[in-house]
Amino acid sequence: MNLFEKDLASLNQLAKSAADWCCDFQRDVGGRPVAQLDSPHPPAANLPNLGVGSAAAMERFKQDIAPGLSGSVGPRYLGFVVGGTTPAAMLADWMVSACDQNTALPGDSISCAAELQALDWLRQLFHLPDLFDGVLTTGGTASNILGVLCGRQHAGLQQGIDIARDGLTCADIKFFSATPHASTLKALAIAGLGRNNLTSVACMQDSEAMDTLDLELKLKATKAKGKVVVASAGTVTGTAFDDLRTVAELCRRYDAWLHVDGAFGLFGRLSEDRRPWTDGIELADSIASDAHKWLNVPYDCGIFFTRHPTLLHQVCSVAAPYLDVNSATTSLMDRGIENSRRFRALPVWMSLMAYGREGFKELVEQNCRQAERLALWLEQAAGYKLMTPCNLNVVVFRPRIDDEEIGKWLQALNSTGQVFMTPGIWQGRPAIRAAFSNWRTTDEDVVLICQILDTLTPEQ
Ligand SMILES: *Cc1c(COP(=O)(O)O)cnc(C)c1O
């Protein structure tokens, strides 16, 4: 018996011990340090020549890797917008590995059709019309890249150039955005359009939302033959929402592609009070969002929707004779960046089946309520300043100290091991962000966080 066969022979036992480790990690995550600030490394070692088998490898993992893991799946990790993982999503992710489907082409598995169903459910979750087609991606960045590539293709066709076929040649394309996420700039770099090829649109006063009057001026003034507007449904710091209806009307009038980045802000549509903020999104040409953030599925899983699947197909289509499998179902490799694809739809499918629309609506509302609670506490605390009213799940604040001291203060906060927050910039000044996006976070956690902040109140 070789090592693979030996492992297979004891698979039940191995799987039980891995499952035990997973469940223990999930159960104890609230008690372990929320983040590993010293960026640990595994002990230096060369590639093993002879393997030790899975049981021994698991012991090595517990010894060499596990102690350095972040507690980001736990309740008090408020950095970035990381989300957590629900039990259904975690279990589904295990099953994805066990069945290891290549969710690329229909013809030998149900997995492509299951992804299309998951996308249809997501569309319903977000109250989007069914003229949107979609694909799951590796994240919001990949979804923004697809949006930029589709916009680029559209803008090329407007000037008689099929960029996917013939390259950029001399296409004339300009991008417009007010507060783009860093991943949109990355998308412009990757798309060969250039990070600097972004016309900055002004923001509304004290806000990260687009000033649509300025957008109109800039669209009117440009001589570019192809135009793409990247709008925000929830900016990463101020959670600002562009006025999408007005932006969409301007895009139609000036013949511009409209891509909306709603990585986590799209989930605002789950709560009735907040749905009007994304009014007009149904007119977007493409939308990017994330499932590994607020849907609480494990990394990695992003969402891309477009009303122009033909353009997406032009950008992503794979022409190779050996791939020509006949089937009525859509080929997903022709909709995304990768050809071979993980069955990342299953955690989405299982989560939506397990918890339903109501479950996620509650999750979103719970996190928003918690953010509001923290914001309220900060507003009343003498040593802190709330930088902008909290309307969704992100709280932006700073201790009342000098700009240069903020980094050190944040380090001290995160060193408590009880909570983890990340830096941000608000109106040009350093600030601290606390983002709530995990089903595990309880109201008691918020109380504990306020207590920790209280002990770190700067001297007045
Ligand atoms: C997180 C985020 C992204 C990037 O998404 P990834 O999943 O990290 O690739 C893009 N836009 C916004 C607004 C985000 O919050």
C-alpha cells in the first residue's frame, strides 16, 4: 500500500479528527487572540522527501501552523470587511473538496446548473430583475475586473473595435469614478487601461458619494469615444452610496457603461429601510459583489452580474475543439477568468437553502444595529470622535490624539487580542475602521469592545 492508499483506508478516522479540529476551532475562536500581529512563520524546513501520511501531517499542522492562525472567523474581528463562515457554508465547503467538481462546462455534472441556481437565488436575495446573468468569481476584485473588461469591450465596440479579438489597438476609453475601491484601480491596470486612466469625479460634501452634477460636467466635457462609469454601492470606509438612478440616467444619455461596485453594500438591499439607497441599480450594466464578506461563506467567493452576457462571453470565451461539449446549459468557463473552476457555488447554495432570505436579512440588520451601537457609544465618549454617521455596518472614528499617534494607538488596541480593527482615511486624515459582517458577533461583543475602548481612552 502506498501512502495515498493507506490514507484512504483510514479516511473515516482521519476525517473525524479533522472535523474535530474544525469544530474545536470554531467553538474556541472567541477565546483565542483575534489576530496574530507578529506575522508568524512556520518553522524553516525543506520539502519532505518521504511523506509522513495524513495523520502525522495533521499533527505537524497543529504544531507548526494552527497556533499562527488568525481569529478572523470569530466575533470581534472588525478589520476590513471579512465576514465569517456559517455552519452550512463551512460544511458545504468541506463537501466541495470531497467531490472536487470542475465547475467549468456542463455535460458531466450538475455543478454548473447548481451554480446557475445559486446565482438566481442571489439575484432574488438582492431584489434584482432576472435580466441579469452572472457568474461566481474569486472575489470582489475579480468581479470588478470582469466589470472593467465588459465596459472596455462595450466601449471598444462603440468605436468599431473588438478588443477581445484584436486587442486595445487605438481604442479611446475613459473611466470615471468618485471613490473607487483600490481593486478598481487594479482592474484598470490589469485591463491594460492604466491606473491613471481614471477621471476623478467630485464627491458630495463630507461624503464619499459621487457628485452627479460633476459627473455630468465631466461626461459632457470629455472627447473620449468610449466611457465607463464605476459607481459605488457602499464605499469601503464611509459606506457611501452613489445616486445610482441619476448616475444611470447620465450613463444612458452620454452612452457610458455603468459598473456598480457593491462588494458588501449590495447587502443593504436585504433591509427594507436601506433598499432605496440602491434604487436604480437595476439599470446598471454590471454589478460586482462578494459572498465571502456578508454572505458569510468561506474564502473565496465573489459575485458578478451583467445585463450583457454576450459581451461577457466575448471577453471570456474559450475556443478550443476539445472543450466543445454539447449541452443546453451555459458554460461557466466562458463567463469568468478561470477555465477550471472550484464548485464554490455549493456553500452559497447550502447557505441560502439553510438560512433563507430572512436569515440573511436578520444577519445584515443585526450587524448594522451593532455598528450603530458602537457609533453611539463613541459619540458619547469624551476621548473619541465619530468621523461620520454610521448608516450601515462600518464605524469610522478616531481617538482624540494627533495624526501621528493613531497608528500606535491602533497597535495597542489590536494587541489586546480581544478585538481587531484596521486603519482608514477619512477626508484626508487617518482614522480607524470597525466593520461588522459576521453572524457570530453578539451584542455582548459590542459591550466588551466598548469596555476595551474605554480602557484605551487617550489622556485629555
Ligand atoms: C472588499 C471590496 C472589494 C474587493 O473585494 P475582494 O473580495 O477583496 O476581492 C471591492 N470593492 C469594495 C467596495 C470592497 O469592500
